[in-house]
Amino acid sequence: MTTISNLSVAIFLLSVVSVTQICWATLPAPAFPVPDDTLQWLVPHNIARQQTFTGEPPLVWNETVAEFARKYAQERSVDCKLVHSHVQGLGENLAMSTRDLSPTKAVEMWVGEKPDYDVVNNNCKKMCGHYTQVVWTGTRSVGCAKVRCQNGGTFIGCNYYPPGNVIGFRPF
Ligand SMILES: *[C@@H]1O[C@H](CO)[C@@H](O)[C@H](O)[C@H]1NC(C)=O
């Protein structure tokens, strides 16, 4: 029998740093209206943005970006691997759990890196790239998706436009 540690749910996070911003190819207009569940993504993002020193403007839902996030999450549902899409022109925060994971919880974990962000020196003590993307002042819109994977896990991805974590700049 395999040994399973007390921590039955493993959760992993991955954020991406945009070194350059490259033009984003225009995707076709969304074929369906904004789903009702956008608030479960937007609310935790916008609370965190409001709670920076300077108070960042709230994000709006971006259906074009959400379509991308859904497509990529669907792709990842076969292996649930925490790997970036390498999409150009969008920021990306990912989360993966071996069990179920709610959108609110995923965003809360990203925001949980806040104590690791050193505002004075603009660097991370440990990991804070998810947090800085969430609160990045120049980012104005977000689109996210959640899928259950074939292995029973959960893959969550949020993409951001314009992208944050631009090297050499401060989040706010
Ligand atoms: C949504 O994102 C696209 C890039 O994917 C961008 O061209 C568009 O302006 C954005 N819309 C909003 C409302 O931010």
C-alpha cells in the first residue's frame, strides 16, 4: 500500500513573468454572454487590489481572455500539469490541486503571497509573482477558468490583460 502523508491535498502555484510585451493577435468576438460566475474570480482579485497601499483600480472581466483560459485549461485537463501556456501578451497565474479547488481559494492563495512582497525594494522574499500580478496596477482585465482533470485534480488558470510582472517596473 502506498503511503500518503497527512496532507491529502497538494496545491501548487505557478506564475509567469513577462519580459517583453508582444502584440496580441485578435481573437474572434465571444459567442456567448459573460457567465454569472465571473464574480467568484473578480471579487477576491478586486479586494486584494483595493487593499494595496495605493488602492489599484478594479479588474473587469475579459471574455476574450477567458476564452483563452478555458481553452488552455481544457488542454491541461488530460494531465493537470502545472505548466504555462506561454501565450504572448497576457499575464498568467496558475494553480493546481490534487483534489477540488475553488476559484476563491485559488485567488486567495495567490494573494497569500502578499507578505513576501517587499514594497521598499520591489522584490520577493520567497514567492510573490502571483500576488504582484493580481494587484498589478496597469492590468485592467482578467479571464479565468477551472477544470477538473482526468486524474481527479483541479487545474485553474487566470490570464491578465495588459500583462503584469513586467521586469523593471513596480506593481503599484
Ligand atoms: C481583453 O483582452 C484583449 C486581449 O486579449 C484586449 O485586446 C481587449 O482590449 C481586452 N478587453 C478589455 C475590456 O480589457
